[in-house]
Amino acid sequence: MRGGKHVARQTAGARSPVFKQRISARKLPRPESRAGDAASEQVRCAGNAARQPLARESLPVTIGRVTAVDDSPSLPHLAARDPEVAALLRREQTRQSSTLTLIASENHTTPAVREACSSVLTDKYAEGYPGRRYYGGCEVADEVELLAQDRAKRLFGVEHANVQPHSGTTANLAVLEALAGSGGRILGMALADGGHLTHGHKVSATGKLFEAHQYGIDAETGLLDYDRIRERAKEVRPAVLIVGASSYPRVIDFAAFAEIAHEVDAKLMADIAHPAGLVAGGVFPSPVGHADVVTMTTHKTLRGPRGGMILCGADLAKKIDSGVFPGGQGGPLMHQIAAKAAAFGDALQDGFKDYASQVVANAQRLAAGLIERGLRIVTGGTDSHMVVIDLRDREVTGHDVEERCFAAGLVVNKNAVPGDPRPPRVTSGVRVGTAAVTTRGMREAQMDQLAALIADVVDGKDPSGLRGVVGELCAAHPLP
Ligand SMILES: Cc1ncc(COP(=O)(O)O)c(C=O)c1O
């Protein structure tokens, strides 16, 4: 029950008792011995690699005028056993390193996170939860999951974390099933206005299994209009009000949403899939203390492996856990959970705050550079990692710009803008994100270059002529 635990019933600024205060010591202990182990492990691996026959081609990769070193992984076992798959993985490595990922929902993981993803834990079945498994041999899996939970709880300052969701979609489904029940009424932001499919769109299971209603944004300003959302909530009276978006560049007033949810006696689910890393890094408002449940993906700004996570207070823990398993999933992906633990460990380090604030600084600089070149930006700027370019005053469509950017080596995605007159496969917008290029070490100076490149593409410059500059940027900023 949420009675008395909702932030709207708290004194101003007070945290809901549902959530613990943020832990002040955000640093994880880093035992010296572990660093030593890692170093000797590296030496061992290097030794093994040296003994393996070199199956990889060491051909240089040509990117426009620039010739980059082929940094594709050696994959000795896969190359020997299945050269076809190995070749595809090498091609993907080359694709990523020789282009710039500006997809707002993507990032580059650390080699440490990727090692955990490809670990032997992929072999382990661990249905259930730590200490309550349906399989034997889960003693290590238990410790891994408890470590991931503990780090998540410290990172976001909450009482309970479920780290098992395979994705953001299964996390949202589990929460909606747990809080609204089959056929229950939900209210979320419309996909066309920046929301996500899983917030009740008719093609998603959330639009089929629940009685789904939608709210939008102000078509003029591109901003959330809290008074209109309140009116809509009073009309609909949902069991669950969903806040969060896939394409909304500004901060969200989670306290205002909590008040609305309280007024209509709804639970508030905050989906922070996009800004999760910015929240963890302290540069974007946290819904913790306002929402009853928080969901997220771990692979966007949080820079972890592909996956989802759910946070809540102790009072909802059992309901949420049952919603995930057995409600919506079977065995957890233990290798991904190990990788989540590793990513949360990184995010607990002070350096992650610098990363998160650079992501936002980069997005703001990119937006300013695009505006300087005469482009319209939805809401006039950004408070986050994403910038949405509004092409409604141009001949060129979102689809055109996506294709031309691709030819220049810039990977972006077309995106509907508020009040978009063009269909979803065409759109009048482009969404650009800075999480991945910031991971590659890019800063404001490179954002100026990127703004010029994107503006050149929109202005109709031959994209193949821009490939060389993109190649130089890639070569100077290698993948982690
Ligand atoms: C707001 C939001 N929620 C949920 C999801 C779904 O995540 P996944 O693709 O991991 O299912 C996304 C994915 O982009 C998202 O943007």
C-alpha cells in the first residue's frame, strides 16, 4: 500500500520512507589485491593469446582519407570453430570503431563489462532469488546477484533492487502487471510525443494486456504540461501513472507527477531508461523519493550491459520480485547480472560523476552549435544527453538526414517531433545523443565539429566528403 508513503504526503524536500537516503559513501572499496589479480590475469591472457594461431586478418580498415588500425578482437576460439560468426563480430567491431554512435539509447561498455557478459555464468541456471533458487550450484550466482543488488541500492539510494529484468520492456511489464493487474488501467506518455512503446502503445503488450490511456506534451513548446496531465489523470483515474520517455530532452518534475498520482490514488512508475546514468551521476533529478517504483535499462547512459532493473521500497519488494519471476521471466541471465554489478561498481566511482556531467555538457554544446547553424531544436536545448533536431522548416526529412548522416559515418536516428506532420517512418526530426561519444573521450571541441558536420549534412553537403573528418575523429577517440 502506498498510503502515507507517497512523497506528496511528505513535508517539502523530505524523502519518502519507501526509499533510503542516498548512501553518502558512494565509493566502492577497491582492494589492492584485486588490481593485482586483474593485472596478472591480463598477463596470463596475453600469454595465451600469443600461443594461439593468429586467425584474425590484420588488414587496415580505410575510413575516408584515414587508415585506422584494425582493432577488432582476436576471438581465437570462435574464429577456429566458426569463422563465419567471428567475421561478423569483427565487422561489427570495425563498424563501431570507424563510425560515431550518436544514437541516444546506445553507449560503449568497458572491456571489464564485456568480459563479465562473456563469462561462464552464461551457463548457469538460477531461477529464483539468492538463497531461494530452484537449482543447485547457485552459491556463486547468489553472491553475484547480491553484489549487483547492493551496488544498485547504494547507487540510487533505495531499499530494494531487482536486477533480473532481461530488458527495459520486461521490467515495465513486470511492474505494470504487479501494480495494475491484468486489464488494469494505466496512463503513460504517447509514443508520438516521446514516450515508449511499453507505456501503453497499442502494438505493445502493455497496450493489449492493460486498459491503456495516453497523455502528450505541449505541441508548441515540446514540454510536459503538468496541468494538462493532471486533467487527463483525473479523467482516466489510472491504477498506474507512468512518467518517463524515450525522446524528451528536458528535466522531468517527478514531484509534480507524484502529486498528480496521489490526487487520483494511482501508483507512480518512473521509467528512467534514458537518464539512468545521469541520475546515478547526480546531474539529472532522481525520481527516488517521489515514485513508488523506478524502472530503467542498464545499457544507455548507465553504460552497463544490455538489460533492465527495477527499484522500489521494501513494502513493494515481494510484489515486484514475483512480477519479474515467475510472473514475466524464467531464469535470470547471470552473466548479464555480473556485468551489471561491474557497471554499477564503475558508476559508484567519483569518475562517473565527471562522465555524466560531461555527457550533459556535450549535449548542450552540440545543441548550441546546431542552433548557431540555424537549426531548430525541440524545446530550444537540452538538460540531458539528447538533442532533438526539428526539421519541420526544412525540405529534408528525418529519414533523409538519418541516411545521409550514415553515409558520413554518423549513426543517428530519425525521430518524430511534437506535432510532426510526417509519418513515423519518415518523421521531421532527428534524435542525437552524446553518451557514446563522451565515453570515447570527446569533449566540447569535438561537439563543435559534430555540430558542423550534422549541419552540413542537413544543408545538403555531399556526406561522402565528410567521411574523412569523421574518420579522423574516430581514430583520435578509440572505443574503450
Ligand atoms: C523509456 C524506455 N523504456 C523502456 C525501454 C525498453 O528497453 P529495452 O529495449 O531494453 O526493452 C526503452 C528503450 O529504448 C526506453 O527508451
